[in-house]
Amino acid sequence: MRIREFPAELASRLKVAYAVRNVDLTLPGLTLVDECAPRPGHILVARVDAIGHHNWLELATGRKAAIYPGDEVLLAFGERYAPDQYESRIPDVLGTSVDLVAAGGVAGEVLSRHGDMRPPTRLEPVGVLADREGVPIDLRRFNMLAPFGLGDHPPVVCVVGTSMNAGKSTTAASVIRGLSRAGRRVAGIKITGTGAGGDPWMFRDSGAVVAADFTDGGYPTTAGVPVPELAELAQTLYHHAAAHDVDAVVMEIADGILQAETSALLEHPLVRELVDGVVLAAADAAGARYGAQHLRGLGLPVIAASGKLTQSQLAIREALAGMDSPVYTPGDLAEAHVALEILALAGVARARRAGVLELGEAA
């Protein structure tokens, strides 16, 4: 294995992506290796070879920076499962080229793509970041989450979706906005997905006093991560948020309820212990009705539905005809009284789960 110096001059030229924003490039003894088997979370220095679908990179600052052939970038290896974009894996060996599979800074090898996606931007690996002995550095070394012991456990409103782009993040941000307008201290967390800054910033803009996601724990993506590890990450994110003395936590789980990690997480005891009530984001009425039935079959209380379906009054009526939960537009959820109703329903679900209330009792 060839171990090379990681020069400060190279570090200063790099366009550092959002997913690796917490990497400290001033650590003493950093090196580059180019003969290794990449693993999730390994940090890649690469040179842009040919521009494909992504002609920009989301920087650590959140700015969308144009990229050109010859640019040097800092990314992380990770799998991706995105039906609307790319399916990708991590290559077995560090070869002569890799793909930019997400603009937030994820590198991999594309296996399939949505019909609307162009071929990926191609990258020439310069090397994987390593210590002075040539051992690759894992992104989790730069974990920024700081869980503390808790007294109170704030309730959790969990937002899940029927599919990618069903309106989950907008739904979560709307609940945060409504609770903030009601004078509540709210945290927004996202426990799975592909590294990008848009959702945490949206949560902050909506009034969250703290916003965090899996990248703060050192995960560029969560596709392919063992479910028990993701469940522990969810607990860590919750405790990190709750330590900021919040009244409620709004927790988003990415992708759709049929995606492998999402489906398994919703059945995992650690996650089920966290979730007090579910707001389901759906793209259409059929998805809302099926999704609610599916989630309730798992024993999860669906307290409301929202998402893209609310762009159509007809779709709302179709959903309501087969559901016993209210359907709210994002504007509704951003109203203080509606958000407080959501929080109250989550509290009722928590009490029932704890055996405090009998079925049918009001809070």
C-alpha cells in the first residue's frame, strides 16, 4: 500500500462537501492511500473528471458551488437507495474512477438510475484520507452528537412517507413551525437519508431550536447501514435534541415505508419506543390509505396525514373516505392550534402505550 503525504496546499484547494463538513483537515499526520477497499464513511479526495447529472456540489456552508473538470473535492463513500435518482454501491476496490451519486458529497458506483437522471458525474480518485500509518479514517471519528443524561423525555412526532418526494420534510417543517408559533421549544431531527443540508436548515428556519441529522453522527448516508446501528443512532439523535430542554421532537425518517431500512426501523423496538405519534406524508390518496393501514398494522399510531396529496381537494376527500385520521395541508400544520392538536394526540398515544389511559379515553 502506498502512503502519501496530505499536503496543506491540497487541503486549501478542496471543495468540501456538506456530508464531510465536520472533517478536521488540520489533524496532524494525515495521509492519503490509494490501494484500499473503500468502506462506508471513508473520506475521499477526488478530482472531477467529467460532468454528468450533478454539475454542482453542496458545500459545507450550504452554498451550491458549480464544479468543473479538474476541481478537487472532498467527499465520503456511501451507498444510495433513491428510486427517483440513483441506486449505488461502494466499489470493492479504489479504482481509476467513481461516481458522484449525491450533490451533498457522496461517492459510489451507480447501479441503476431513474429515467429522468443523466449519467453521473465522474470522479478520478486522488486518495482516501488516512492516519500516518495508512489506516483509512472513518467519518464517524468526527461525530458531533453529544447525548446527555435526561430527566424528562419530550414527546416525539414522527414523520414518515409513502415514497421519496412525498412531502415528508415539508410536513415535518410545518409541524415545527406550528409548535414554535404556539410558544413551544421544538427540535427537528432526521435519522436516515442521504447527506444534504436542506432539511436541517428548513427545520431551523421553521423555528427549531436545534436541528440535527445522521451526518452529525458521521454517516454520509444511511442506506446499507445495519438496522440495529441505525436504531441506536436514532436514540442518540433524540437524546442530543432532548438535552436542549425542548418540549417536543419532530423526527423524520427518509424515503418510503417500503424502503428496506425504513421498514425495518419502524419495527425495531428502540424506534418504536421513541415514536409517540406518526404523521404520514403521502403523494396520493391511495398511498395515504394504504400507508395508514400498514403503519397501524405495525402498532404505530397514525395521528394525521399530509404531504403532496393535499395539493388536491379531491385527493384529500378520497383519503378521508378511507381513513379515521385528519388530513392537513402544510399550511394547516403550521397553525399553532393544529400543531398543538397533533402534539396532544401524540401525548394520548404515549399514555395509552404506557397503560395510563384506556382505549377511548380523552387526554
